[in-house]
Amino acid sequence: MTSTQTPQYAGPTSGDKRDRQQRRVGFSQTLGRWDVKLSPYLYISPFFILFVVVGLFPLLYTGFVSVHQWDLLKGQGANVGFENFDWVLHSETFWKSLRNTFSIFLLSSVPQIITALVIAAILDANLRAKTFWRMGVLVPYVVAPVAVSLIFGQLFADQSGTINQILSDLGLPTVAWHSDVIPSHIAIASMVNFRWTGYNTLILLAAMQAIPRDLYEAAIIDGATRVRQFFSITIPMLRPTMIFVIITSTIGGLQIFDEPRLFDQTGDGGADGQYLTVTNYIYQLGWTNHNFGRAAAVAWILFVIILLISVINLGITRRIASEQTPGEKKRKKVRA
């Protein structure tokens, strides 16, 4: 009778170890390829998720509201198509608010950018306590809009305002800052300039400090004055930054709300709507008249206007970007 012997396990062979090692290497390579493909999308996904939640969805929902009768208390009503848009486009108040918006925007943005450019050029020079002056221009930006409106409301008061008192002491006629159209726009534009000039100044200053200093040294050797250096080197090299500042100022200027709203005690844009802006008009339609459908229609019209202006700015940006800056011309000469 023969006894059966069970084979004993001799342990892992060298072939098994090579197989496991190859499987580990293959899995690591696959994981690395997936990481290269997916990680860029994961890095940028928070922005797109946030944009969809707070940007795209409200925009589409506003478009949905604009084609319905929508009351503050009753909610959604019947679908009226483009009736709300037709009503808005035939509203005299809308066109008046659009006129006021563009007027305040031009009176604020143009002087604001010019002033910010000049202040940035001064701060870019060798000054004592440069950090103090550079931080000082940002102080108005951090002041609350309500505080700014209260201060400028006292300055531009019709009867007892500081500016009218100065004009009266000089023997000049006083100005009805709240009653007349252009004076009220100038007063509101001054508030906007007070708050945002320092912000744009720091952006332009950062761009100025990135300009190669050898360009200025070459200009000094050629005998160029500081004014000539500013117009021939500084401004051409600041073109991309200037376009960015202009675009952001345009978008912010067309959406101005706080300053006209807080310019008087009622916040209605004046007795005759002389400084009523489009965003204030949206507020009145939605919360005063309880008609969210028409308010949403005005919001979409404003969105289209801003989009058209942004497209025009984009075209100008591409055309300017295609031109050569002084630095690029100098590098090409050196290579030649």
C-alpha cells in the first residue's frame, strides 16, 4: 500500500515576482496617464462650478422670468413672450435711465483713467515713503459706499452744501446739484472717481513696474525728456493693462447702483429721474412696482449692451495687441 504525499509549496518564484512587478508598473503608468488627463480639469472645475451656480444659472433664470408675468407676491404668471421687452423699449423712463447711465459713466470713467495714469506715473518715480503713498491711494476704495455718499451728499447739497457755500463766498452763482441733470451727474461721477481712482492706480502702477528699465536708460541716452518717455515708452507698454482697466471700468460704470441710490434721502433717482440709472430702474420695477418680468427684461437688455461693448473692446484689444511695443522693436533690432 503506497502512501500519497502532498506537494509542499516552495514559495513564490522569480517569475511570479516579475509578474507582480510588471502589474504594479502598468497600474502606475495608467494612473499617471489618467492624472495627466484629468488633473487640469479638476484644477479649473471649482471656477466653472462657481460660475454655473452664481453666474450662468441666474442669467438663464432671469431670461425665463423676463418672458412671464411675474409678481412679487403671486409669483409666476402667464407666458407673455416678448411683451415685457416691448414695454421696456417703449418706456420713456428706460431711455432716460440709459441716458443717465452713459452720461455718468463717461463723466466718471474717462477722468478716472486719466487721473489714475498720472498718479501711477508719479508713484513710479523715486519718492520718499513710496509705500505710504501707494497704500494711501487705496484708502478711498475701502471706505463704505454709504459713508462716501453721506460725505458727498453734504458737499453737493443744494442749499447748505460746502461747494455752494464756497461759490457763494466767491460771488459766483450756486448750482442745483440735485435738481439739474448735468450737475447731478457730475456730483455722482465725483463719488465714483473718489472710490475707484486709487484701485485703477495700483493696477497701472504694477504694470509700470514691469516695464524693462533699459528702455528708459536708452531713452535718456538719446536725450528724451520725462514727458517724451511717458508718451513714447510708458503708455505704449501699458496698452494691454489699459484695455483691461477700460473694460472693467466700462462694466462697472454701466452697472452703477450705490452712488445714485444714496445720493438723496428717497433713493428714487431724482424727482424727474434726472440721475436714475438702469440698475436703479430695475430695482424700482422689481421691488417698488412688484413686476419682476419687466425688471428681468431690463436686466437682459443691459446684459446685451454690456456684451456688445465688451465685444467691441475685444476687437480693439486684438488690434492693439497685434502692434509691436517699443520693447519688441528693440529686441528685433538686437537680434538683427
